[in-house]
Amino acid sequence: MALNTEEPYNAGSTQWLWLNATLAATDRAVTPWLFVSLHRPVLSADDSEEGAHVPGCALSVALEPLFLAHAVDVVFQGHQHCYDRSASVFNGTVMGLPDASNTYVSPPAPIYINQATAGAVMDSSFIKPTPAWSLARGSTYGFGVMTLSSNSSNRMLAYEYVDTKGAVVDKWSVVKGL
């Protein structure tokens, strides 16, 4: 699902009502993964517009409760020209961390990915100290590659942030039981 963060998204708005109804009506047996895409990020450790993309910001207050209630898996975001990967997080509280191989196992809250690393000057700097929810950051031109697969017992998502020379900058995955 994609949201327009330039139009009203607050609780009770037309867009919020649509999102809530659409998420609630999703049959997870048919649609096992829920992804939401936003232009402006709910969370980003980029220090540009710092207060607009942190726990307690307007997007966070309006949307995070819906994402948690409906078990959204990953929120893909842009706007901040950087890469930023979060823990499984709700309202700034880390709900789950990946293991040593960067695999999240049945994360209890969404993972937020800011992947806005193409087409603009990459001059990002990041909040200091690094928030506990921000696990990987980058400011090189690049793109994301996502692969979904399954076997007899699990569903898997694999993601790579790749720079323009083909080097993998960050690699992570999610594993969920069937």
C-alpha cells in the first residue's frame, strides 16, 4: 500500500480511514506480507528535518498504531536522501533486533527502511547519538533489491542496499513461520 504524505493522513482523515480498512480487510493467508510505502519517513536518523521523522512526530502518531495493530512487516520510505534501517520498532521503542546475521525472526513490530539514495546529492549527516532504533545508515548512491521466497515452514524476505558500483552496503532478512 502506498500513502501520500503530502495530503492529510491524521486519524480520521479519508486516507487514514482507507488505510485502516484496507489493512483490516487483508487476508494474511492470501497476502502474507504487508508493506507500506511513504514519501516522507515516519522514522529517519538523518538530521535534516530532524524533528519531523522521529518518534512522536505527526506521521508516527497517526500511522504507527495502525502499522502495529495490523502487523505491517516493512515500511519503505523516502524523502531523506540517505539509507536508514531500523530495528523492529514502535514509538521509538525497540521491539525486536535482528540476530548476528541481520535476520529478524518474526519481528513484533514494523521495520522502517529509508531508501532514498538515487538521483539527488548525498550530503546526509545523522543524528548523534545514534538512536537505539537506527541500526544501519548510509549516504552513498544506490538502490534496494528485495527477494521474497518460502519453503515448507517459513516465509523469507531478503533485502540488499547496493551502491552504484554493485557493492552490497547493507544486507538483512526477515523470517516468519507459515
